[in-house]
Amino acid sequence: MSTFKTVSKDKAASKKASSVKASIEKAPSLKTGKPTPFGVNFDGKGVNFCLYSAHAEKIELCLFDEQGQEQRLPLPGRSGDIWHGYLPEGKIGQRYGFRAYGPFDPARGLRFNPQKLLIDPSARALEGKLPDDQRLCGGIDQADGQDSAAIAPKSVVVAEVFDWQDDRPPAIEWGNTVIYEAHVRGLTQCHPDIPAELRGTYAALGHPAILAHLKRLGITALELLPVQLHADELRLQRLGLRNYWGYNVLAPWALEPDYASGQNGLSAAQEFKTAIRTLHQAGIEVILDVVFNHSAELDVNGPTISLRGLDNPTYYWLNEDGSDNNLTGCGNAMRLVDEPQVEWVLAALRHWVDEFHVDGFRFDLGTILGRTPSFRADSPLFKAIRADKTLSNCKLIAEPWDIGPGGYQLGNFPAPFAEWSDVWRDDMRRFWLHGSLSLGQFATRFAASADLFKASDRAPSSSINMLTAHDGFTLRDLLSFNQKHNQANGEENRDGHDNNFSQNHGEEGLVASESVMQQRRLSQRALLATLLLSQGTPMLLAGDEFGHSQQGNNNAYCQDNELSWLNWQQADEELIEYVAALIALRQRIPALTANQWWQPQEEDVQWLDSQGRALSAEQWQQGPQQYLQIVLSQRWLLVINASLAEAEITLPVGQWQPLASLTGNCNEDNSAREGNLWRAMAKTLSVFELSQSA
């Protein structure tokens, strides 16, 4: 149920609804209005409506009262291809939509159908859900004649005041950034210290229990899975499932109302803003995962509810025969090339920054942003973002691929974008879990993948290093399952990645013998240490710091239940302390925080073999090896034994003291040390600090 439905039950909302009904009954004529801004703008006296369509012949504004009665008013203004109109005495709370008139000619990609009520592409709020109803389909080979207004979601005019209380962005330097990827509901739904009525909501994000955990770890940025208003795909509805992740976005300017608690009389937007303000006060940035690669309209069998009905060939990439060019695997792909579409995306992003004070964005299937249709680092959208004073100063992160031709673009995005590095993920898994990586390859990844980012004059922070993400195994599952177990998704285990470089250590499943569990614990800590002590920007998946499992499901996009929600009551407290110690150490090492490419001659880094000697060229390039020592900033030493057996490592000259909480051997003293020899347990990364007296 939307926030607006809930609010309409009280007396104040009833009065507002009556006022809306009265305004419709008066049947005012629209004035011409203005061609900016996109969407609606309430000026205190009325409402301006504005949207884009190059091919429409007529667009009607459709106003609805509380009984669902519709009044249609043709938009009188057209400036170029921007349609607009002004409704005198229009009110906050007014429900509305559009009907677009023009040819239905699939061969040309034109799918106008005025029988279909369309939501505003720039709607700030919607009322109603997208149901499993054939009346929403606009037609495949010929226009569908069924009217959809009775069941289509309605756009809603909103305008709210919020007291930001001198809120300021934390403005964390990239070199100090540690990202924590989380889902609003999944992070908070099962936390025992959060009141039941707040769990799973925006309010819970700012609860002291969540703040304390993030501060304990040393997290500097909370990256949230989509909070743009999304829809459940019809296939999932028929299976009794929901789109948990939220990537099927219906209204990219609107906040998802399902994560609102409704407590203290706050709207969803006010509640989310309060949480962001509180996170900022704690020194934590907020990054939104946003979707501008496809929409919830899916393919032509899906609903005609917005962009398809407004101007299909302008908003979506199409094939020569007029069919959807499915570059995303989601049925459609947004065409972000022409100036109006570019400005629409920029305005949407600025809306999230200006209205919600978010600090950055992660772009799902980000290659779409650069398609012209081939990928270009100087695409119109990239150039516009770089030139925008607001957006160019945000943290911008790309998922550097889509499924179309030339879709894999890791390392090719322009500054200031950082990029998710699946190469870092897979290579580190191969090194620690399969022993199938040379030291040269390991060092390249450890040094922020300079082979991918340095030549294009980008900073080490451009590499977003990750062991896991929402899409795939959790860390615990990575070490417990060789095979995915996605039967609960209703696709007979066909969905999800098959090539995960996972390692169950000899027994499939969470329950295993003590010897296997010990090996898993060592691998878990070695991987986490590698993530948090590598150059680049580390991203930690929520729950990996305490052993969260999804029971082997590596594609839990539709599991809005205990499978995905973090189980705080089973959290591994020792592992949390280990991760917190790693992050605290990271912030002390200049080689990791300076965000400058390492220069060996300046002694940022030294690479040593198991005998404490500089590696030769042959050692770098020969087959898989498993022993390495890394000296960072002349003061910290990382000793790596990735083999399956204990090994004697000769430490470099100096008084190196093991950090008790960060030695893979878990020693509280020097019992594993004899002089300059260190007996390194199998599958460990141990950390030493040079004595101050040295």
C-alpha cells in the first residue's frame, strides 16, 4: 500500500481529496505553462506539467478524483518536443496521468495507444501497484483496445518541506572510502535492537543500532540497492514472489514507498531524508544504486505504462524492424543519446542530490550510459555528467557491462567514474581458493589493477575491489558451496552465475566437519584481509563481516524473506572485530589512503619472496605461486601463504611485530616466530608492524 493511500484515510487527507475532487469538477482549462522543469512543479497557486515526446500528435493530461473519475485536458503548450501545461489551483495530492496520441506502427517502433494511461516519467510519487493484468499491454502487432486507467498506477503531485538542520555532505576522500553495500529491508529487518515497527524501513537506517555497527566497522559510505520506485515483474507475481533487489524500476524519480514505516506522521521521503541526515551526522555518505538502463515496461508483452507509450523509438534502443534491442537482458534498453533524454537523466540525478542530499550513485549496467549505440567514453551523457557542477562532484560508480555487443567495458569509463571490478573479484578468488594465479597477476590486482586504470590517467580509487556483491554468493556461501542452489527462485536452478570460482573445501553445504570449517575460516579471513588491505576502493557486502548465508542461492533477487535478510542474532562477533581491525589499519597506511599510483622508487611498496628478497622477473611471471611478502609505506608487512601447508617465511630485515588481531595464525604472542623466521599457517595473510625503535 502506498504512503498516499495510508495518509488518505485520515481526516486531513479526506479534506485534501475533497479539494482535489472540487478542482476537477470545476473543469478548469489548462494554461500554456512552461517547458521546465520535467514532471510537475507546484508553485503555491497551481501545478505545471511538463514531459517530452517527439512523435506524439496530442497528449492529454488526465486528472483523477478520489472515486477514480477521470477528466482529460489536452496539454496546450509545445516547445519543440516538450509538451507542457499549467493547472490553475492545482493542489498537492492531485492524482494524474497522461494519454498520448499518435500512430501505432510496430515496424517503425511507434506504439502510441491512447487507451493506455501513462505515468509521468518524472513522477515524484505514485499511487497504486503495477498489477498482473492484460489491460496494461499496449498491443503487439496491433493496438490493444482495452482501457487501462482503472488498474494503472497514478502519478501524484507532491511537494514537501524538510528541515535539513545545516546538513553537510561528509565529503570523504576517495582514498579513505570504504563502501558497504546493503538493502534497506535486508540490513534492518531482523535486527533485534531495532523496534519491530521500524525494521525494514528507512527509519531503521538511521537507528542507533545500525549507526553503531557501521561506525564500529569503520564504514564511510553506505551503498543502497535501488530505492527508486520499482515494480514486481508479472512472472514473479504469478509465482508468489517479489522483486527484492528493486532493479525493475517503474518511476526513476520517485522513492519506493514500501520501505517507509509511516511512524511519527512522516512521509516516505521525510523518513528517508531523516535517515540520510543522521548518517551524515555520523560521517557516513549515502550512495544510491540507480537504474537508467531499462524500465519496468520490459518487452512488448509487458505493460505500456510510460516511456513506450510516450515515444518508444526515442526512449529505447530498437532494431531495424522496430523490435526492442534487448541490450540489458530485461526486455528493453534505454536510449540516452539525444539532448532531451540526457537532460532528463541529469535532472533525475540532480533531483536525488538536491532533494535527498545523496552523495553519489552506482549505475546498474552502466555500459548503457555510454552507448551511441556502440560504447564511447565521450558519449553525450558522459560528457554532460562531467560538465555538471553538481554531479561531477559526486561519487560515481559504474557496473561496466551490459549483455549487448561490446558490452564489457571494464577500465574504459571516463573520469570521474569508478568501476566495479569483477576481474579483481575473480582473480583473488582464484589465488586464494584455487591456487591458479601467478604472483604478477596477484600483484597487479592488489595494486588497484593499474593495467586497467593507470594508462587512462585515472586514480587507483577507480578500481572498486569486491569479493562479493548482492549479485552472487555471499562470502560464507562462496566458501561452502561449489554449486549454486537457486531452486527457490522458480527457474529450476537455471538462473544465476555458474562460474563462481567458489570452493567448499571438500564438503558441500554450511554444515561440515571441524577440519573443513577451520579451512573455511582461514580462507574467509585471508580474503577479507586482501580486500581491505589492497590499493583501490574496497566494497564490503553487508553481512560478509559476520558470516551471513543465503543457503547457497547466488541470485536471491526475488527472495524478500529470511533467506536474504541479515540474521544478526547469529553474527560472528570475532569476525566483526577482525574486519573492524583491518579497516582501522587501512586508514593508517599512507600507501592505501593517498590514492596515488605506487612508485617503488619512493618505497610505497616492496614485493618480496618467501626469503625476504626482491622478486626476480622470472618469479613474477612463472606459474602459480603461493608465497609473497608486501611492505607498505616502509612500516607494515603483509605475509601471504596461500598454500595448503604451513610454511617458513624469512621476514625482511627489521624488528617486525605481529599484530595479534590480524595474524592468520591467530597468535597472541610470537610463538610462531623464531628469530627472523615466521611459521605461517596455510591459507593465511598475516600483518606485521615495524617496531618504532627499529
